Amino acid sequence: MKYAPLKGVHDLINQDADDIYRIISLTSLCANTYGYTPIIVPTIESTSLYQREQKDSSDMVTKEMYTFLDKGNRSISLRPEFTAGVLRAVISNKMHTQKELPIKLYYQGSCFRYERPQAGRYREFSQLGVEAIDEPSIYLDLEVLLLGCAMLYRLDLDFPFKVKVNYLPSKEGRKKYVEALKKYFKPHLENMCLDCKNRYKTNPLRILDCKVEEDKKLIKKAPKISDFYTEEEREKVELIKDVLKEEEIKFEIDETLVRGLDYYSGLVFEYVVDNKVGDEVGSIGGGGHYDSLVEELGGPSNLEGVGFSFGMERLLRCYQELPNYMPRTGHILFSFIPLNEEGIDVAFSLVNVVRSFGHMPCSMPYKVKSLKAGLRKASNEKASYAVIIGEDEIKKEIVTVKDLHTGTQEEVSVDHFLDYVVSLIQERTMKMFDDGEKKKPKNKKN
Ligand code: AMP
């Protein structure tokens, strides 16, 4: 092969591409319902947006960024995540002074991380997510967490997910907790992995994130984060649990969940899928509250934020594994089969009439085919109807419409073809409405 995709990147084709668009449109609708509007931000930003003065110790920032000098000798990085870019856009466009708070945005697009490719881990992958910016409120944090759940319900009412939740204490408590962790890990450090040794120096909290078996045993016995909460934080954690129970969200408090990036504080969470594929791909999404990032990026100190992002490829894999997953069919509704040159002429004008009317996807070949080949094509396209135009039809100024599900066929006058299409739309809309009424949610909500 002359050109193959680069290591760690992939093409999404056929059903996968179709499903990605389906996921984007369903989750966008959901975000709209919650009052979120779309934002589109650049893929390239100045490297300093991610490598800030208050250095982030995450692997993503320290090791995985795609960074290069442009022709003007400026250091540029490909977007490794959305939060910093979205906040930069809010601040540079002064959205926080011009719009009512909270500012609620959703986004979708590629991210780039130079990671070791493996199942569910790519170097270019796609995220969709939201950011909400306002003065801090645990209710806004919960709204964002619940919006992620609503998106999963919207994709399918039986999506078997759960949310891992933790609460990272404020600066004072965090400082004390970090000191306690350092004291606890110090005598063991020599036998811990290299990453942990580095994290001990840069951000000991992130040791809790270590996936090395031996280190995990130590982490189990480490001081508990909840012992460092203030009374107010304890109450917030209780509120979080109450709301999640009330909303019937399956959740688990995971005191070792610290998330990859250093800017999180307060509520943090991850969405995981409770089945074989979920175990294989890891978390499908995650996010949390950040208290000082808005200010760090040049915004006002009273504004904080909360957001999450889903990894589209992982979401896609889990979505396609759902027991009731149905590939979208009936893309092409009418497959035209002209059996001679004159038939192509008639078909072309009917196809254009139908297309300009909208709603009804149709296809036609520009070369004459036999009836057999035309029907095979219609079947491959999963068309609902074949529209046959042969010598007889041309003489009578009609087309023969064959229902490919029932096998029945009828003659429709060329002049009234559009009326026929309109009546079909009405019939199908009624049927969809009836089916929707019958489909009762087994799980819950939205
Ligand atoms: P993060 O921005 O690291 O919090 O990741 C949010 C979500 O993006 C994760 O839960 C994954 O679903 C997805 N994700 C992160 N890194 C990758 C990657 N290298 N390849 C595919 N998906 C990823």
C-alpha cells in the first residue's frame, strides 16, 4: 500500500462514521435541552496555553503534546484537550462580560496525544463535551454530571453505565492531605514505579492514579481523602450522593479518583461502562470542577468552571455493543432503476424534484443497468422502494414503485410522483409517532 494511516490514528468509515454522526446529533440535542450552546475552537493554540506558569504535572502536558515551531518560530501545540481552549475563547471573546452567567457551552472535535496506541487509546481521537462557567455552585457541578448521564440515556435508555465520583478538598485540606500522602509514601518510594517517584515530587495526589499492581496495594492503605474534608465539603459530598440516588444514577465513591489533569478541585467524576467492552476501553468520559483555571488564563477570579468530555471512539465501541443496538438502515428510501437512456432522463428529473423537496433520500445510477442489477443495488443500499423506469413506463408516463419490504408494486404517474412522496412522508411520520409512544423507557429520564 502506498499510503497507510500514521501509527495511532484511524479512519472511521461506513457504519462507524454513520454512528459517530448519530451520537453527535443526539448528544447535541441533549445539550441544547440543558441550555448549552455550541462553540467551535481552533485545533492549534499557543503551547503556553497548556504549559502554564503553574506547571501541570500530567503526562498529557509533560510528555504527550504534539508541539512544533511554526514558520514564525512560535511554539504551537495541537489541542490535547478542550477545557483550556474553550476557556481561552470565552476570555478572549469577553463572553463572561457580554453573556448572562452561567456560560454553558458544548463542543466536539479532534484531540491529539502522543500516547502508546492500544485498545481505546489513539494519538488522534475525538472528544465531545461541555464546559459551564460561573461563580461556584455545587448545583452547577451536578447539572454537568447529570447532563453527561442524560446524553448516555439519550443514546440508549439501557446504556449500562455508572459514574465514579470523588471530591478533591480545597487548598487548605489538599495541602494537609498531600503532606499526609508524602509522609505515608516516603518509606516505600524506593520500590515504587518511576512515574510514582516523579509524581511524589511534582504532584503526590496523582500517585493515587497509578495502575501498577504493586503500587496499587500500597495506595489501598494510604490516608483517605475524606479525612481531610471541612464540614462544608462533607455536606457537599452528602448532597452529591443524595442527588445521584434521587436521580437513580448508578454511582460509586472512589476516593482514589484524581483525574489526569492538575486543575481539578471539588467534584470530579468518570463515566464507565459496566460490561466487557467497558472494562476493555476504560472510562468513556470524565470531568470535574476547576477553581482557579479561569483566573490562571486571564479571566476574573470569581469565576470557576466545570466540564466533562466523552471519548467518541470509546463511546462508539460501547454503543455498538449494546444488546439492542441497531445499525441505522433505510438510508436510501428510493432507489431509481432506469432501464434505458430515456429512463435515466426521467429518473434524473424525478430525483431532483424529490431532493429539492427534502426529507426523502434517493439514489440513481447514471449508467443503464438490468432490472436484476438495479434490484441488487437497491437491496445493498437497504432502500425501502425501487422506482423502475423501463420502456413501458415511459410510454405510459408512469413509474413502477416496488415496496422492497412487502414485494408489492404500484404504478404512479410521473406528474403525481411528488404527491405520492408527500403521502408517504405523512404515513411514515404517523408510524414513527406511534412507535415512539409504544416505546416505554425501561431505565429512566429524557
Ligand atoms: P481526559 O481528557 O483525559 O479526561 O479524557 C476524557 C475522555 O477522552 C476519556 O474518558 C476517554 O474516553 C477519551 N480519551 C482520552 N485519551 C484518549 C486517547 N488517547 N484515545 C482515545 N480516547 C481517549
